[in-house]
Amino acid sequence: MRKSARAASAFAAVLSVYLAACVDPQEVSRMKSKVDEIQAQQKDVLTKLDDLAKGQKEILAKAGTAAARPAADAPDPNRRYDVSVGNSYTRGPADAVVTVVEWSDFQ
Amino acid sequence: MDQILKAFPNDVRFVFKNYPLPFHPNAMPAAKAAVAAGKQGKFWEMHDKLFQNAKELGPDKYEIWAKEIGLDIDRFKTDVESPETSAVITDDMKEAGKVTVRGTPTFFINGKIPTARSFELYKSMIEEEIKAKKKP
């Protein structure tokens, strides 16, 4: 019986040390600052995610307008292109008022 | 194109430029055959042969047609392979790039690109050009 009583008191002593550690105001403030730090980091991560989402939106918007806008070198039906006859083979009168140039392949 | 030349025998001059599409394996050899025939003054004869037989183009055909239109075959063979012939075709293609040609056939009627491939449209555009030019 004595032995177990001594063990119990030893256990109580150890427990009290642990409990004391738990409510140790220093420890509490350390944990608090740790939590603050984690929250700050989380805020940082969220801001970075927001930035990424914004950047992605901008890229998508730009890609959208690029697709919607006709390419700069698309044929313009209202323009008169400067197409030279050069040394190309011609058919029909040389003094014709209309010149029709055809780019073609044979296949 | 024949249709247009027939419809406007006095008012239209037709110019052919090469644009052999890279995914048409017979297009470049055919273009070379036409240019080589042109060196003997028979471009249009070969051009017509090629168009009439567009579905049967092949490496063994060009010499047959060259004989049919009366070309000097040895000269034809040499001209087909000559860098000068290739240069004519690549020059045509370079010019095509400058004036936004993207596919074949692409027509320019006094420099204007029709919005559709239709004989009726070409005809009305040509008539308009003739009217504008013949105004006193």
C-alpha cells in the first residue's frame, strides 16, 4: 500500500508540473504568437491565390479579344491590293481594263 | 477561269501565279511542270492539261503530257529540275504572302479580293470594274 501511495504522489507531482506548464502564461503567449504567425501566413497565401486568379482572368480576357479580333493580315475585301503581273504567264489581251490574278495550285 | 475569259474576251487579262499547297504532294511537281513548259512557250497548254487531269497527277504523268503538247522532252526534264524553275514558284509564293493569299484558288480582280468563290460574284465585280474604267 505504501508503495502505491508513493507512486500516486509521484504521479500527482508530475501531473502538476504538466498542468503548470499548460497554464504557464509564457507558454500561452508563445502559442498565441505562433497562431498569429500561422494566420498571417495564411493571409499571405490567400492574397497570392487572389493575385493568381486575377492574372489568369486577365490572360483569358486577352486571349478572348485576340481570338475575336481578325488577324492583322486577314484579307480586306475593301482594299485594292498591289498585285504585280511581273513575269507571270497571262492570257487575254494585254490592254484589257480588268486584270484577274489567280493564285492556285493544280491539285 | 475559262468561263470568265469566255464571258469577257476583250476586257479581261488573266494572270496565273503558283501557290502549291504543302499538303498537296502533287502540287509542287505539277507547278514545276507548268513552269518548265512555259520555258518552251507552252505554259498554258501544260496548265490546261494539269487542270483537266487534276485528279490523276503523278510523277509518271508530266512527261506524257509534255510529249502530248509537243515539248522537247530532254529540255523539259532539265527545266523541271532547275533551280530557276523552283525560284519562279517560290517568288510567286512570297508575293502571295504579302497580299494575304491563304489558300487556293485566290483571285484578285484589279487588286480586289472577292468575298466568295462564285462565278456570279466575279462576273459582277468585273462588270463594275469595266464600267468604272470605261467612264469618259
